[in-house]
Amino acid sequence: MFAGMSSDMVLYFVAVSIAASFFVGNAMNSVLGEQGFGAWGNMIVLLAGFIVGLNVVDVIPFGRVPSAMIIPAAIGVAFAILLLLAMLKRMVRPT
């Protein structure tokens, strides 16, 4: 994924990913409320899910996923992981 990028571009990409995950995590905290993990917890879950999504899309053979769909696919994996963890938290939590 980062093979053709300079080290500065990789650091910019990481910084933008962290900032975006904070703002989206804060928004998801408003949406999920008690079902979520707080602003910082949602941020960490979304960032970790994004990294997992990038690695999953990177493992798929070249040409299966168009280049324009790599980042949206990783974002989708991040939201799916947040959804699964929120559902697991709700199932484990006493009523």
C-alpha cells in the first residue's frame, strides 16, 4: 500500500487518518451514546479497524479491488468492526 510513497507522505497519511478518526469517533459518540465506547474509544476502534481494513484489502490479489475503492473499503471495515463491537457490548451488558 505504501510502497510508492515517500516517508513524508506516509506520515501525512497517518496524521490525516488519526485526525479523521477523532472527528468521526466524536460524531459516533453522539450517535451511539451509552452503546459506544466514548470519543477516544471510538477513535481507537475506528483507527484500528481502518488499519485492519487496509491490510485485508492489501492481501486481496491485485486487480480485484480497484484503486479508487481501497480507502472506502477500509473505512467500511472500520465501521463494521465498530458495529460488531457495539453489538457485542450490548449483548454482554446486563439490561
